[in-house]
Amino acid sequence: MKRLRKTILVILCIFMLMMTGCSGNGEHENEKIKVVTTIFPLYDWARNIIGDSEDIELVLLMSNGSDLHNYQPSVNDIIKVTDCDLFIQVGGESDEWANDLVREREKSGRSNLNLMDNLGDYLRIEERVEGMQAEEEEEDEFDEHIWLSLKIAQKACELIRNELSALDKRNGSKYANNCAEYCKSLQKLDDDYRKTVVEAKRNVIMFADRFPFRYMTEDYGLEYYAAFRGCSAESEASFETIKFLAEKADERELDYILILENNDGRIARTIIENTVNKNQEIVAIDSLQSVTGQDADNGTGYLQIMQKNLEVLRKVLN
């Protein structure tokens, strides 16, 4: 039913796009250039590159904090995508709802930026490590959680800068300067992460949750255990998964069990109850998948959240 509803909405808005048309040349005399991003990290990257320019209207599509994997576009959402001058998306399986829209936008000359289509060797296949719960249907897909790598964030910002500059040539140099300054901040935080891991007492983390941090752990050479893969739809851990993670927590002398923001900690508590000492602390780390438009308006930023995640990482590794 959800698939049928989504298909009907897409067909409706493709028809609207075909009827309205667009020159696609990015030249606007009296109205702002409209840019739509799917999730918060992309929105905040674009916001920092745009800076104080008043020539661009930036819109966060998933503004209610909905998870990328469970997102179902409304009619208004699809109209926003249909009507904008530049559509910026992560790409990957969770963005398949937009494929038909993007194809029609391309035919009418509108700009689209699929980040995963442009990241090449940066991408990694989502993996299932030892002890991670198996699923009935497991396919080799690229891990979608690209925003959790500060290295990829810098590359993504450069891609966004290029698209904005092509649409708004008058402010191109401003966007280039803003992007360069923002990427310096991303690189500094990347250096801080690396220094933290190098100086840490241990090199392993455990997640009693889905694991969207593969890019981060690979960037800094961290080892990890987790209950589920990053895009898993599972919410109940098997006895075998609990037992394995509890035994690993004992074997590796782990003091902390990580969960994602908004997780109730139930699986983590069960793991702890099955350890020898039963004294591990549960700590939440932010995957940036539940940031709302209101949070963004109130000053929440990508760098701010990633800095807090660094503090969490420093705690659990020492």
C-alpha cells in the first residue's frame, strides 16, 4: 500500500512538472533560487556554503526528524522537489522514491545532486561483522550513512559548492570562500577524531543497536561489534546476538555500550544483564537522523553534533 501510494504521488508530481516546465538555466531576476535537501547534514552543509546570501531559498525536506529509512514523502514534499532549482539527496536505496522525479527533472533541465553517485572510491558496502544478527534478506548495498564521515563531508561540500556556483554565478566566489572556510573546520575536527583514537586506551566499540557508523570507524581504524547492520529493519535481538555481545563485552573489558539517539536502551540493558559484572554504562551517540527543522532553526549544526559525538567517543575509548 505504501509503495502504491508513493507511486501515485510521484506520477502526479511528474505530470505537474511536465505541465509547468523550466528553463533550467539558473538565472533568476526577481525570485530566489530554490534548493531542497533531503536530510539535515546536507541541509547544514549547504547552509554554511550559502552563508548570508539572500539569493537562495534553502529547504530541509525531512524537517520532522523522520528516519531516512522510513521516510514516506507527502504530496507537499514531492511538490517541493518538483518545483526546486536544485535537489540534493544522499542517494542509495532509501532515496529510491525520488528516482522517477529526478529523471523527469533532468529532462526539463533542472539540477540534481546525488551524492553517492559522485563519491566513487569513498563508498563502502554495508557489512555484517561477527556476531551481528543475520536478516532474512541481505543484499550487498553501499552504506548510505556517508554524512558520518568527516572526510566525505568535505568532498560533499565541494560537490554542493559546485552546483550552487553553477546556478548562481554572481555569488560563486562567495560560495567558494564559504566552502573553503567550512572545510577547514571539518578537517580540524577530523584531526581531533584521529588524535583521540590514537591516544585512546582501547580501539573497539560496541553498539546495542543498528550500526550506521561504518564510515567513521573505517576512517579512524576502529574495531566494532553491533547488534544490527546500519540499514536493518530489525528491532528484536536474538538470544544468540545478545549472548555473543555480552561475552565480547566481558572479553574486551568494555565499560560502555553505545546506542543511537532516541533508542530506549532495552537491548543494551539485556546485554549488560548477561555480562559477568553487569556494570557497563549505556551511552547514546547521535547519528544525525532525527534532527528537525526546528532544531536547525534554533542553531543546531552538523559540526556541533559531530563535536559532541567526539566527546562520547573519547569517553567510551578510555
